[in-house]
Amino acid sequence: MIDLKGYGPALLDGAVVTIELALLSLALSLALGLIGASAKLSKSRVAIAIATTYTTLIRGVPDLVMMLLFYYGGQVAVNNLSDYLYDAYGVDFFFQFDPFIAGVLTIGLIFGAYMAETFRGAFLAVDSGQIEAARAYGFSRWRTFHRIILPQMLRHALPGLGNNWQVLLKTTALVSIIGLTDMVRVAEEAAKAERMPFHFFIPVAFVYLSLTAISELFIKWLTKRANVGVVQGS
Amino acid sequence: MPEFLAELLSQNDIFTASTIMEYWGGLVTTVQLVFLSLVLGLVLAVPLAILRTSKNPLINAPVWFYTYIFRGTPLLIQLYIIYYGLAQIEGIQQTFWWEIFRGAFYPALLAFTLNTAAYTTEIIRGAIVATPSGEIEAAKAYGMSWALRMRRIILPSAARRAVQAYSNEVIFMLHASAIASVVTLVDLTGAARNIYSRFYAPFDAFIFVALIYMALTFMLVFAFRKLENYLLQHQRPVSG
């Protein structure tokens, strides 16, 4: 085993933080993606305009800039809000905007836009006859969605979802820049203190590599499951 | 400078001529970094993609390994390893390489180039593999050699299939270049961070820079759409 100079436990904690961050951002991005896709496919012009602005804005701005804006700007916004509440209503409210929250919000928001595009395509790929049939059986909108549309669109959405997840996982490394003690941050501090960059960064790179490799296997398994009822040409 | 702009600047605490110049310097650094890494990455990626499609495992496996490593780890880690690691190489400080790599620009350029070359290699490989076999058979039937076939048939045809995915990679690279600011390089994001910390004005500093990035992104999208139209001209339906 390589000697991590006593940074082993801190690195392990950092890895847990990275995974938590990635999973929470994924949950947020899936929710935003579904909402975004539904808005884009709705008949309401306002909803379409909002969703289109959202996905366009996100795709134009680098993730790091957005993260810095949310982290530093978020604290200023919270401070302003707390001043206002205190002046106007005498409410003593304070909230420390920490890097973890800023990270989840930013990554969730960014990948929500990409997920929305993926889901939109997948929704459109579901045969409209299926939906009509569900309606004819008297299914409610919600029931049509979760019994008919969701299982069938998943098959089309999975390749895109898998891709987004792999990119999302690697984007979590950026949160170390705004001060979250994830494994990148720990490795950076250790590497500077011990003057051994390879010694600390290569194991961290390896952890990311194994996370992406495991995800790949998992996505393959999910794809196989989602395609169970599909007859494929040989 | 138009008068209204001069007036606006003189009344603004943050966006004075000197901060605008700082953003301008950052813009130049960002554009240089992204442009050079994309060109070098593309130059590396074309031969690598050809090697990657080789049937000999001794040739394609090392290329696969390279792309797998660089696509499976965050660019930030690659940048850290190159930036901090190069200085630790035994004896580098006595060679001329040290003059090149002691700053932050060239380590960042190296990291970005290797990263984008890995992604581009896979994009081009996918496009080469998808070449319709009839095109290759026809080229063979004409007696074209391997090199001629590659140059005249396979690569041009692959370029058409790759351009869409490559445009995404270019935009990804522009956005990824923001992390150069972490290794003390004053690119666009670096300039925004300096201005933020000088005025403690996160919204002004970062929203302004976000708008610049957005303008750059849309320019790239527009340019690639033009390029795509040009490359796929012969496939457009004839309409009256």
C-alpha cells in the first residue's frame, strides 16, 4: 500500500463528500430536468420561454463562473435579505452559505439544463398511440405519466443520462475551488505540504476513474433492464 | 470612445477603464489558451484516432488507455498534476524546459491540450468507424492505396460526421478553460475573481464575465453552424 503520510482518513472523508455532492446534485438535476422538459413540451408560451431561457443561459456560461457567482453572490444575497428582514420586521435571521450548498445548487442547476434536453428527446420518442391508449382507458394524467410514459422514455433517456452523470461526477472536482473539503481539496493541501504532487493526486485520479468505471457498468445494467421488452435486430 | 460610454464609465465605481482593461487582458489569455489547445489537440487527435482504429491491439490499446485515463478523470486533477508535478521532476530546474514551464500558461496549455486531444480522438474514431463500407470498397476498387484512401475518402467523410460532436467539445473547452484561474493564471475568470475581491461585488464581477463567455459561446455556435452547412452542402434537399 502507498504511504499517504497520515492523510488517508481525510482523503477518505473527502471521497465521501464527493459522492454525496454528486448524488445530491444528480437528484436536483433530475428534478429540474423533468420540470424543464415538461415545460418545453407544454402548450404554455410562458413556460416554453422560461425553460428555453434557462437551458440557453446555462449552456453559455462556464460551470466555474456560475459556481463562483452562486457562492460569493449567494452569501451577499443572504446577508442583504437578513438585513432587510431585521430592519423591516425585526426578525433575526442568518444563514451561512456554505460551499456544499453552493456546489449542489450550481451543479444541479447546470445539469438540470442538460437533463431537460435529454428528457425532452426521450418524451418525444414515446409513441403517441401509447398515450392515446392510456387516455382511452381513463388513466389520469399522473398515471399516464408514471405507468406509460416514464417506463418507455427511460430506454431512450438512459444513454444521455449516463453521459450527463459521468460529466457531472467530474464536475464535482470544481467545488474544491470554492473551499469544500472534498478529496481534491485534501489532496491539494497534502501535495503542497509534503511537496509530493504525484503521490496525492494520482490516487485521487484513480478514485475518479473507478467511480466512472463503476457507473459505466451500472448504466449498462440499467440499459439492459430498460430494454427488456424491446426486440432488437441482430 | 462614444460619449455616453465614457460618461457611464466615469460614474461607475467598478467598471472603470482599468478594470475593463483587466477583463480585456483576461479575454486575450482565455482566447489564446483555448485556441492553441484546440489546434494542438486536433493535430494530435487525428493520427491518434487513426491508430485507435487499428486492428492490432499493440497499437490501439495504448491509445485507448490514454483516452480512457484523460476522459475518466477531472480536468482539474490533470491540471494540478501537470502544474505542481512538472516542478518536482528531478533536474528540470537546470534545463531550458524550466524557463517554459515555470509560469502557469504552458502547464495549463499542456493539460488542456492533452485533455481535448483525448476527447477529440474518440470523436474522430467514432466518425471513422461509421464510414459506410461501400465508400471504402469503392476506393479499394479504384486501386487507391491506404494513405490515399485515408486522405481522400475516409477522413473527409469522417470530418462531416464529427463536426457536430466536435463543436460541443470546443464549447466544453472554452468553459473548462475557466479553471486556469486556479493556477494563478489571469484569464477571464481570473480577472473576474480579482475584481470581485477588490470591490467585494460578486454580482457585477461575475455576471459581466458570464456575459462575455456567453457571447463567445454563441459566436462559436454560429461559426460551427456555418461550417456544418458548408460541409454538408451536398446533402441538403434540393428545394425550389
